[in-house]
Amino acid sequence: MMRRWLWSTGAWLEHRLGLKDSVWPMMRHPVPRGANWWYVFGSATMTLLIIQIVTGICLALVYVPSPDQAFESLEYLNYHQYMGWFLRALHYWAATGMVCMLFVHLTQVFLFGAFKYPRELTWIVGVGLLACTLFMGFSGQVLRWDQDAYWGVGVGASMAGRVPIIGPQVVELLLGGTQIGAPTLSRFFALHVFVVPGLLISLLVLHLYLVLRKGISEPPVPGKPVDPKTYEAEYEEKLKGGEPFFPDSMWRDAIFSFLTILVAVGVAAYLGPYGPRSVPDPTLIQANPRPDWYFLWLFALLALSPPEAETFIMLVLPVLLFGILIVIPFVSNTGERSWRRRPIAVLSVISVFVTFVVLTYLGFTSPWSPEMEAWSATTVPENMIQWTPDLKKPEDKHTLSPVQLQGAVVLQNKNCRNCHALDGKGGHRGPDLTDVATRLTRDELIRQVIQGGGNMPAYGKQLKPAEVDALVDFLGTLRPKDQPGARSSASLSP
């Protein structure tokens, strides 16, 4: 009776859905013989994405995208909601695994020359999937709404703000205003939960369609180059002696995906969830924020490079790297596919991997962190409060005005010295302020303090207007007595 009911139900669904005529041919599509375990990373990546979607939906039922409740809702998930800690852990570690698998898959495709004719578009869509995955990781860090999240979104806004012409508009669109606040968290929640996943799934569907349309690349053979005039005919001939994806090839994907799930579940159960670490507050002297591991290389690069290189690293370098990935199939879409005959490709992969590992290690163990005791242990140099530069009478020395002295106190008490040095003493995350008045005008100083920029968060909500004025008045005195202060471009025009 049960078998008859199941059979009739299946026949009813098949009559209306037509799965046998649509899905079954896709499952049985032929693949080249010899497609071995090197071809399983794409399926594992998709499996981890499914875990992300399922756990993300469950987390969204409890998470509150509000600055005053986001941190508490994550703490509730960690310590009060039944299995909430495991959901958060599985979501985070599956995301980590997805990034790793995507990089491995991308490397395998590159070394096997699978980006060459006629699969150029398949590769480009894969690069788009990489960009979406990395943004999902960044926006997920912001949703933790802890100290790392606050600094991370500040750096992200600084990168967006350096876009020529439309930079300020992009920042306001991203943050929902000029400062990090409630609209910022709301927008990143919408991006992380709706916008980017929708784009990612759309690109994934297109990627799978292209895989079915152009097929997976056969294992590369040294000495057998790709010739667009003959390749497709040769590939069709190979498929005649190929094997169906289901079940001959699918079982390898299924086994490896199952092992991937076991590893993700095991790591999540053993290590637990990541964060949140502390309530976001840029004035906390215990702050030592760092991005998640896949952005530590950029963090280290910014910290190690001179300030003049910031704009290039933030704005140009990411575009350049993704641009290189996109043009690869057009620059090298014919010729040898085997990595044994492509030493430049192998050397490029090794160089990128070593650079990434070294910079990531430096990001973990960076010696350039702020001096967390500089606000109390390192006082403002005495010579900076004993005289005010006067170009007309440099020999006349006098103490600072009461407002300027108050600004020196603000600089000290608000922990600015943790990130900024005076006469080389203090933190080194930000630029040395010894001669800041020769670089920035008063208006620029006010804007930097209130709105932030570079790696510096906005302090508009942490300082009172009178404190900002006093701080800027003091900073305006920080220049050699024989040099004039910075002037705006408007004052220099005839």
C-alpha cells in the first residue's frame, strides 16, 4: 500500500514537473574520462555555501541588527539560546572553509589551464563568486558589531571614500550617513542577508550553467596545446568515450563533500564560535582590532607600508588584482594547459601563496600595534607646550593658550597617543603628529577627527564640540617654528 502511494505520488509530480526530461539529462551529462579527485573542490565549496545559507537563516531569527542590541543578541546566541553557540560556530567555520575551498578550486583551475578557450566566461564568473564571497566575509565581520567590526567598517569606508569623484557619495551610501551608526549596521545586514547572497546565488547558477554548456575541462596532457579551431571537435570526441556524471563521477564529489561537512562540524564543535570580543568603542585602550584571517594580508601590507602608499593599497591594489584575474583567460586562452609546461604559472602560484602566508603571519603577530599605555606612560613632550611658533618673531617663546593646553590634555586623555607618536614616542599605527600642522589645515584636522579616514575611526560621537576645537587648536601648533602651517588650495589661488 505504501509503495503504491509513493509510486503514484512520484508519477503525479513527474507528470507536472517533468524532472526526468530536465534534471535527469543534466545528472547524466558525460564528463571526460580521467576527471579525478582534483575536480571535487567546486562541489565542496557549494556544499559549504549551502551550510552558510541554512545556518544564516537560523541565526537571522535571533540576531537583532541594531547597534544597542546586536552585541547582546550574539551573546544570547552564545550562552542562552539552545545550540545557538553551535550554529554561530558552524556558520563561521563553514565560511572559513568556503574561502579556503574557493581559493584551492581557483588555483586548481588555473594550474590545469581550465580557464582557456572556450571556458573564459566560466572563469570570469568564478572570479565574481570570489569577490562576493570575500564581501560576505567582510560584511559578516561587521555584523558581529564588536571592536574589530567598528575598525573594519572604518577602513572599508576609507577605501570607498578614496574613489575619485563619487567617493563621498559611496561612503554615505555605505554608512547611511557620514558616521558609523545604526544605519551602517542596518545596511550591512541587508547586504549580508539579501543583496550579496542573491548576487552570489545568481552567479552560481550561471557558473553551473556554463559548466554544463561547455563541460568540465579534461585533465591536461603535456604537449597537447589548446587550438580554438580544433578544440571543440576534439572535446566532443573525448566525451563519446567519457563517463556519466551520475553516478560515475558524482560519488567522488559526494564523498569529499561529506568529509568537508564532517570537518566543518568537528571544528565548530571543538573551537566554538568566533566573537564577539568586546563592545565597539574606539576610545578603549585595550583595543587591538584585527580583521578576519583572509584580510590580514591587506592589514599587514597597510601597516608595513609608508602613509603615501595607503591610497594605492586601498583603492588601486584590489582593483588591480581582480583585474589581473579577469584578463588572464584573454591573455592566455590558447596553448599549453599542463602546469608541467607552464613554469611561469607555477612560479606565480608559489609567489602568491608565499606572499599571502608571510603577510598573514605578520598580520597575526604585527609589532606595529598601538602602545596601549602611551596615553599615561608617554607624556606630551615639554617643548611642544612651552612655545608657539611665530614666523615674524621666532625668538619670542611663550606658553600655549589655555584652550591649546586643554587640547594637549584631550590628546593625552582620549588615548590618541596609543596610535600616534609625538617626537617618535607613542603608537605607530597612525602617522606621527609632530609636524601635522604642516600637512593639514584646521578644516582638514576637524574633518579627520570627526569623520575619521584611513585606519582612523570617526570620533565625532566620542568628543564634545569644545574638545574637538581645543584638540585642533593644539594640533595647529605642531610644526617647526621655521615652517608655515598648511594652507587650503582655495587660499593659494590668485
